[in-house]
Amino acid sequence: MSVLGGEDHLDPTAHWAERELANMGLRAKVSYASGNLGASLLYNAFATFALTFYVDKKYIGLDGVLYGMAIAIYGVWNAINDPLFGVLSDRTRTRWGRRRPYIFIGAIFLFVTYLLVWTPPVTGLPLAEPFNIPIFIYFLLTIIAFDGFYTLVSVPYVSMFPELYESPKDRSQVQLFRQLFAALGLILAFTMPMMIETLSRTMTVYDAYKYVGLALGVVGSVPFIISVIWNKERKELSLETNPSLGPTLKTTLGNRTFLIFAVAYLMIQYAFLWMQSMLEFFSTNILGIGKGDVTILLLAMFVSALPFLAVWAAAYRKYGTRKCFIATMSVFAISLQPFLFVSGLTQVLPIMFVAGVGLSGYMMLPEVMVSEIIDEDEVKSGIRREGVYFGMNGFLGRFGFVLSGLTAAFFFGLTGYQGGTPPTPEVSLIFRLAMTTIPLMAMGLALVCLKYYPLHGERLDAVRKAMDKMHMEKAERLEAAPKEEKL
């Protein structure tokens, strides 16, 4: 039986390529899904805790405006490299496939650069002068290197998802596995303050960050390698040579369905990244919550998210991605509004539980929607372009980092507050408004976009039927092709 219900069986009339995919079985699906542990762990530990480590005066104490500038520049690079590496993997043809070589090799360098982020050249004391250009440059260069290798691994990894799994049943099942691993990665990432606090009892806080960064780097990099060990790419889907960068990007950006989704996703990314990057700083300095208790808040959000992953998976199969995405965004935006007046751990915990319901949909649905857009593009063009679509989605969505960084720079500059001391009532109100109104406005814009999203209902059903027919024809062409074309 499938995890989501229904019999798992092979259609005796199915094409050999489809039978081969089905024969990979549960082990292959779980191994592929495990890569999301690495993607989630590395990304979220950095996005959530880098600000406090680098800006808070108890640690490094870098000027908040410099930090915001570095994140904004990083966000631009983060956006640019997604489509570049996506097109690169789409156009690659090796005996090992289009995606697997980048995942194997890139994972090693990903570990090294991630460790460098958490080992800045500081003396063991907070900076005497916050406006420190050498530390700013070090932080900027290391996060640019880290993100380059993260993208080189993660874009090919996620591009394999719609290629390997085509039916709503398989996609919902594998995406459920992927997001369970992502949740595990998030839980590990969000234990970082607790690990830092424990290690700091026997060593300096800077050494604690170094060893925790080392451990998270190993645990985050290895699953990417595991994800491709039992999975083979489908050769019949790479028979056609993809166009070069310029024509490919022009076609992608001319896809109205994709652009509507991408703008909505940008707003959603902005809302989640803003909440995520500010939560520790906001909780410890504005809400009066201890650093170790931030882990409890984050775990509460993800403990509530876990059971709802299966709920969203089932809802997606019944109602479609568009309706489910609208619902999950609404829940998340509304859940944050009590931040205007609550304080203390016991009052904030219920907020995080409800936010977890929205978070689970955010984890489950976007990649499924991009996969459906890729399916329709293949039906229209005859070419499978997972890399460029996931890359361009990353390009547009990553501007959420830019918006988040600029927003942080604005509020730190407006208030002149960098933590470490009790805030004034005016400063507290400004940060409370920032934590509630920004996600609400961003989600509102996303909802307006999705009102005009066209790929659902009968149109999506027609795409699936046409794609199934096209893939059978491609597989037959592969069988008849000369040996050199099957590489």
C-alpha cells in the first residue's frame, strides 16, 4: 500500500521506462527524499542564526546596517546563480546523467564553505568597533561561496523530482517523504542555540559555533550524496539538446503561468524569510525569551507542522495545489498577528503551533506547483527543462533575501537598536509592527497573484494526459536511437 493510500502496482501495459522507475521502489524514493534533510538543515541554520551571531553585541557585534548590506548583496548573487546552474545542468550530458555529477562533487565543497561561515577571524571578544570592514568582507565572501555550492547541489537535486516522479500520487508521496526529511533538518537546525549554549559552558562561544558548524556541515552534506545513489536519471527525457542560456531564459520568462506563480512565491519567501531571520533576535530582545527557549519555540512550530504535511499532501491530491496554497498562506499570515501584544514563552508558544500549520503547506506545495508548470512547458515545447524553471524560481524567489536584508537594514537603522540591552517602548512597538504587518502585506500580494493562476482543474488534467503520451513516444525513440545518443 502507498503511504497516502491506494495500491502500488505496475500497469502491465506500461512502457519499459515507467516500469523501471516503479521498480526502484521505496528505498530509492526514501534515499532521494533524504537529500532534503541537507538542503533544509544548512539553509535554515544559516538563515535563522547568522544574524544573531554576527550582529548581536554578545557575540561578534558587527554593525547591523553592514550585515543587512551583505545579505542584500548575497541575495542578488543567490538569485543570479540559480538560473545559471539550472541551465548548466539542463544542458549537461554525461554517462552519469545531467544532475548527479554536480550533486556528488558539489557536496564536498558545500561542507567546506559552510564551515567557513561559522569561523570568522575574530579574537574571541566582540568587535571593539561595529563598523568593521574586514569582518564585513569576510562574511560577504564566505556566504557567497557557501551559496554558490549550495545552489550547484540543490538545483540539480530538486530538478530530479519532477523527472523521476510524474503522477500526483507519486509526487505527493515523495514530496511527503522529502518534507519529513526537511522537517528533521529544520529540527536539527533549530537545536543550534541549545548546542551553542551547552558547548559554551566548556569553551568559548566562538569555538562552540565552530564545532557546531562543523557538525551541521557534515550532517547536511552527506544526505545529498545518499540521495542519488539509488536513483537513475531518465535518459529519454534528455534526448533533445536544451537551448543556450539566452533563448531558454526568454522562453521561461515568457511563460505567464510561471511568472504569476513566481511573483506569488517571491512574496511568500519574503514573509517566511523575514519571520525566520528575525525570530531569534525578536524573541530574545523584544519578547524577553531566553536564547535556549528559542529552540523550544522553533520546535513547537515544526512539531505542529509534521502531521499537517500528510494533510496537505492529501488535500493537494483532492483540491489541487492552487487552492491549498491559498489556504496555507492565509493561515500563516493570520497566525503572526498576536506578536503585536504577547510576551514570554507561554504566550508565544500557541502562535508558533498555529504558524506550523501554514509552514507545512509552504514546505509541501511550491515544488509540486513548479513541477506542474514544467510538465505544461514540455507539452508545449517538447523539451524537459527542470533546471531552468527551478533555477528561475530560485532567481525570483531569492529576492526575498534581498527584501529581507534591506528590511532588516531599514529597521536597525531606524531604531539604532542592535540588542544586548532592554529596548525602549518605542523600539519594541516598531519591531512588533514589523513582525506582523510585513508578512501580512506580503501574503496579501501573493493571494492577489494566485487569483489569476491558470494551471488547475481541466487544464491541468489535459496537460497530464498529453505528457504521458509524449513520454511514451520519447521512450520509443530512445530504444530505436543509436548507442551514442543513449549516453
